[in-house]
Amino acid sequence: MKHFLAAGAVALATMISPATAQEAEVAEMALGPEDARVTVMEYASFTCPHCATFHEGPFKELKAEYIDTDKVRFVYRDVYFDRFGLWASMVARCDGGEKFFGISDMLYERQREWTQGEPAAIADNLRRIGKLAGLEAETVEACLNDRDKAQALVAWYQQNAEADGVNSTPTLFVNGTKYPNMAYDDLKAIIDAALAE
């Protein structure tokens, strides 16, 4: 599990201006029906290797078995350990966030590639992912340079993580109960028990 980096959190916190953070709207990214009996919420970072492992395995099974069959609502909550995770989120949320989960899949699948190099190289890698996802170059550039959105996202993440007591990723919540990262069979047992209540 990746734990919060104090220096990174402080560096991100210095970006926040309360006024602009409130002005830019942050949308909750979710899949599945709002009225599902079970809600699974994941706190994750696009730069967290354990999160990539979760999304390459357990999440795909969760999606096929429960989300795509309308049994579970899945909510994704960003965690920012560093500016690169924030940049990745800004690209994923680009264009109104309609391609968020598709871009998220690409970010996790290619995590070892796009996170390498100097900051300028990482930004270029993220631009390429945006282009592969079908976003116009100008749109991606505008998203990466949206300072108000960046500030709003950092403020939102800090508020959510503090309220839910999240200090590592991935952290899962099933109907509001907090769990650490786990194997899919364990997650499935918890979901099945919640569905049976």
C-alpha cells in the first residue's frame, strides 16, 4: 500500500486558494445505478502501483460481476501523492469526465511507462494518453493548465480523505465500512453479504 507523502501533501496544499477551490466544480466519478443496494468506494492514486494492480485484476472482476449487472454502484475518489497523480486526474477528467473510466484504465495499464522521466516528459506522456483516448490536443492542454480545477481537486481530495480517515491507497469502502486493499474473493464475500442483508 502506498502511504501519504507528507512533503507532497504540503506542496499540494500550498496551491490551494479557498476562493478558487470553491468556484471550480468537482464531479464525483461513478459507475452503476445510484439506487444500487451496495456502493463500493475506492480511494486511489494514478501513481500508486498497488492501485494499478487492483484495477488490472479485482476491479475488472468487480465491474463484470456487479457493476455491469447493476448490483453495485462504484465511486472512484482521487488521492494525490504528487503532482503527477493530479495531472493524470486532470487529463482523465478532461472534456467533462465522459471518458474518465476509459482514460483511467489506460493510466493504470501504462503506469510504468507514463510515470518515468522528468516532469516535462511525464506531462508529454499524459498528453499522448489523452490523444489516444480521442481528446483534441487543445482540450488536453487546457485541462492540464486549468489551475482553478487543480486547486479544487486538491481541496476536494483533502476534505474527503480527512473525513473518511484515509491514509493509504487503495482504500475501499463497502456501504460506508472501511477496508484495506484485499483479494477479489474477500471483496466478493463482503459484497455478497451486503446484498443479502
